[in-house]
Amino acid sequence: MKLYRIGELAKTAGVSERTIDYYTKLGLISPEERTLKNYRLYNSETIIRLERINKMKQEKYTLEEIKNSLQKWNMVSEEEKVTEKLTSLEMQMARLEREVSELKPLLDQAKAPQDRKPLLNLLARSAASLEALKILLEQSIL
């Protein structure tokens, strides 16, 4: 598992180092461990947590409300987390299907094969993602 120092975490998550310090003091995030020189090291889950915090801030939640929500999230069972993630994936897939249907008239107008090449590349990556998801789900069921 990759561990991030504050600067790396801030850059990866798109927030300032000062924000990382502040969120750590508030208890919104916590380091996974410390180095011998007492540097805080954060895991990749912290990046997901920071994304969740930023999303909630954009939705105008206070930091106290966010903290309470994150504490409740930690109490959620693994099964509920998987269900929530799958529901989120379903919604994303529905959104992508709508966007693809919006592209269809434009693609119908594309005359040259090279005009369709970006779509073919996208289809290949999408198929690979769906296959990976299928394999993951099948392994978890067995």
C-alpha cells in the first residue's frame, strides 16, 4: 500500500498542505503511521476521504456536518459500502449511456472512418472496464 507524505497527498488530492493539517487537527482525516522523523504518512483511502469532503463542501455542508457524516460512513458495513459503490456505478453508467446517445447523431454525420476512431478507442476501454467489473463481481460471489 502506498503511503503519502503531506505534500504528496495535498498534490494528489488537489488541496493545500495547510488544509491537510487542518483536517487532521479536526479529525476529518488521520495519518496511517509516522516515520522515524515523525512525518505523518497517509494511505490512499485518505484521498477518497478528501474527495468526499470536497464534494460535501461543494454541497454546502459545514465541516462539523461532514465530520458526523464521515463517522457514520465508518460505521457502515462492508456490504453496504459495496452496495453504495455499485449503485454509484449504475448511475454513472446510465449517465454515460445518455451521453453516448447524444453522440449518436454526430457520429451518424461523420463520413470518414478516422472521425469514428475516438469512439472505437472509447468502446475498447469501456468493454475492458466492464469485463474487469464482471470478473470482480464473480470472484466476490464465489
